[in-house]
Amino acid sequence: MNKGLKIFGIITSLGMLIVLLQGALVTKTGSAEGCGATWPLCFGEFFPRSPAVETLIEYTHRAWSGLMGLFVIILAVWSWNTLSHLRETKFMALMAVLFIIFQGLMGAGAVIWGNSDLVLALHFGISTISFASVALLTVLSFEQNASSVPAVQVSKPYRNYLFFVLVYCYIVIYTGAYVKHSEATYVCGGFPLCNGRLIPDLSGGLGYQLSIHMIHRFAAVALAVLLLVLLLWTIRDFRSHKSLLWGSMAVFILVLIQATAGVSILYADTYLPPALFHSLTITILFTILGYMGMVITRKNSL
């Protein structure tokens, strides 16, 4: 049943992942002004003539984002009409549409008026929520029969802890994006030490950037610890529930991969591949945590 919806959902999810990676590519290649301060046109033209590389990167991101915005709206309406018997459908459909619109408006605003590093970092966080909403909406299309929907009864402390980790993961995503936008990526030489010290000298001209970089480092390490606790807790109390067991295993493995990609940025000859992979893994990690949160809300806690 609804084979078309499933296929369309997968296509839209993959398309949204490309949007997110394109956005990261725009940032990491310094192509945000590739079309000047005009939107939706590029240098006042629908099709820019003799575009530079930065213009091509920015223009294709705009065009693909616009197409995926249309796909997300179609997926949301289709799911709303077809999967209304699933409790989460309408919420996820609204989230998908609202955040793709919000994402587009933030991108347009950054082009036309410019934004602070704080707001630009938030743009990546909004993109992450947008992708997660679409991906979870797609998952629902595979759970269309109410009898087959995974639902897990967990203790209230476990439920609260999982949602705390989900929110904290989003904060870590934001700090990572802010490191890039504040140009603090390379202020620390080496890992785990920063310029040969556990806590670097925060005085001087680079003090602010060093602080941002170190905050993200410590926040990322804390996330790994929190996910390890989540995994051990799940194995101890809820290992019979495959959605939680495999989900907790996946997010812990992903955070280790995420950390490896982040460290490799400091040592790699080429910055772009590990940086994009860094963005990809944290997005998937957040989405899996979101799925786990959706599953445990399907029954009242103990």
C-alpha cells in the first residue's frame, strides 16, 4: 500500500539531505555571496551569465532548495491525506512545511540583509530539523498499518533523559556551526590539546575564537558521554525493544565517527570532504534520536 508515497518520501529525504550538504558547501567554500545581494535572482538575472565557481555553488543551492521546497509540500499534503491514522503524521507534516519555509526565508534574509554569525549558525540547525522532519514523515509511510507501528513503554526517567539528549545534541550542532561561521576552526592546533595545552590562553586577539572552539570541543565530548550512557541504559533495561537498541547503538557509533571527522579536519590536506562528512553524520545522528523520541511517546510512560 502507498508504494508511491514511500518512494516519493525517500526521494524527498535524499533531496533534503543534498540541500543540507549544499548549504554546508556554500558556507565552507565562502560562496554565500556568489549571487551578490540579490534574491531570488542571481546578480539580477534568472540564469547568471559566465558564472564563477562560487556563483555556480550558490545558484545550484538556491535552485535545488526551491525544488525540494515544492517536494516537501507535496509530501506533507500527501502524507496528511494518506497517513492521518498515525498520531505523528500531522505534526511532522506541519514541521516539514514550516521549517522548509523558515529555512528558505533565513537563507534569503542572509543574502539580502546579511546576518550575524549567531543567526547564520542557526540556519544549519534549522536545516537539520527540516531534514529530520521529512525523514521521519517518510518513516511513517512505512508504518501505515497501526498494528505494525513500533511503540515502546519506557520509564519516565529514561524518557526525560532521551529528550534531554535530543535537545543537547541540537545545541552541540549549533556550537559546531558557530565555530565555522566565527572562523574559529583552525585556532587550535592539534587534538586533544589546543596549541599544546588542555586549556589554551584565552587572552589576546584570538581569545574569543579560542573560547568558541573549546566550548564546542567540550560540548562534543559531553555528547559522546551522554550517548554512551543512553546506550548502556538501553541495553540494561530495554534491549528487547529493537528500535531503541539499534537506535542507541547507531547514535553512539555515529558520534564516534563524527568526532573522528571533526578531528581529521585539523589534519587533512583537504578541508572540504571531512567537513561535509562531519555535517552529514551529526544530521543523521539527530534524526535517529528524533525517531527514538517519536517511538517512546506512543505509549504512556511507566
